[in-house]
Amino acid sequence: TSTLTTDWVVAWLRESARVVSEQRQYLIDLDRAIGDADHGENLDRGFTAVVKKLDDGDHPATPGAVLKLAAMTLMSSVGGAAGPLYGTALLRAATSLGDTELIGPNEVAGLLTAARDGIVARGKAESGDKTMVDAWTPAVEAAGTAAMAGASVAEVLAAAANAANAGAAATEPLIARKGRASYLGERSAGHLDPGAVSSGLILQAAVDAAGA
Ligand code: ADP
Ligand code: MG
Ligand code: MG
């Protein structure tokens, strides 16, 4: 595939819902160690609500409009930190696309960058604070590098997902400086950040939705 369409966005959201539901308990267990054991439940509730919106009659026509619908749904259905963070991410991604119908490699890199910038604007975390930003920032950098090198949309997404998963794995030794885990101070070290792990899952879902 050389370009992605609304169908890819819909498939991405559906695949995100599927994988979040499948990994629900794992994400809960990660959050139990350094948080309040609800990350899997929060995301499962949110993405289930998104799928319900997609199943309710016709979804919007453009990629941006579908992302915006998902953003609003996540914001209104997910309590806790992750709902507003992922909601803002998808809203900024939607805005970066505007009325664009066909998403090429540069648009993919652009929408991921906008999503990351939204998370940072909302949560004010820096790299190394042991949050989902530690998955998103390497993902955005890898996507930008791949797009500039002439990679396909599938290759840009794969580069992003691989970097996100590596970034998530690298949160284990870190001491949390943002969010609930920061209350634990040094005791937060030795555990993966749940939101960084879920970000890797969601970005891998974007790859799988592209049929790579
Ligand atoms: P809550 O902490 O309110 O229970 P969740 O458990 O759903 O919410 O989400 C926790 C995740 O949210 C963390 O693992 C982290 O990745 C992310 N997070 C929390 N605060 C921030 C922040 N300020 N910036 C970026 N990400 C954050
Ligand atoms: Mg939690
Ligand atoms: Mg909570």
C-alpha cells in the first residue's frame, strides 16, 4: 500500500480495541505494581466505547473525522490520566490531517508527531519521566527518519511501533516523575510503565491495520 484511507483508521481503532481487550489483565497487573491497577480496565472501556460508535450506523467519511470521533469518545468514557492523554493525542492527529483523504508516509509521520505533541501539551512529561511519552517520542523520531528516507506507509508505521516498544521496555529501570507512579519515588524503578506499554500495543495495532 502506498497510501492509507479512512478504512485504515477504522481498522486501527478496531485492532486497538481488540489488543487492549486481549491485554487487559496484563495492563492491569502492570498498573497494580506502580499505580492503581486500572489502566487495562480504563483503556478497555474506552476502546469498547469507540468500537460501539463505529458500529452505530455510518462512521464519518474522512480519516480526520473518524480520529476526532474516537478522541471525543475516549475523553468522555475513560476516567484517569490515560483517557485525556490518548484523547488529546487522537484529537491533535485529527487536526493534523484536516480534510486529507489519502495518508502517505509524511502524513503518517505528521499525525504521530501531532499525537505525541498533544500528549506532552496535556501531561507536561519529559522524556525519561517514565510515562507514555517514553514510547511516543522514539516512535515519532523513527517515523520521521523513515519517512525522510523514502519508506512506505507500512514501513513508517513499523518503525514507529518498533521504537515505541523499545522505548516502553526502556522505562523499566526509570524512576517515575509524572502521574500516579511518581508518588512511589524510587520504588517505581524496576517496573514497566503501563501507559508506555499500551502505547506500544496501540502503535503495533496501527501496523497490523495497514496489513503490513
Ligand atoms: P491513572 O493513573 O489516573 O489511574 P491510567 O492508569 O489509565 O490512569 O494511566 C496511567 C498511565 O498514564 C501511566 O502509566 C503513564 O504512562 C500515563 N501518564 C500519567 N501521567 C502522565 C503525564 N503527566 N504525561 C504523560 N503520561 C502520563
Ligand atoms: Mg491507573
Ligand atoms: Mg486510576
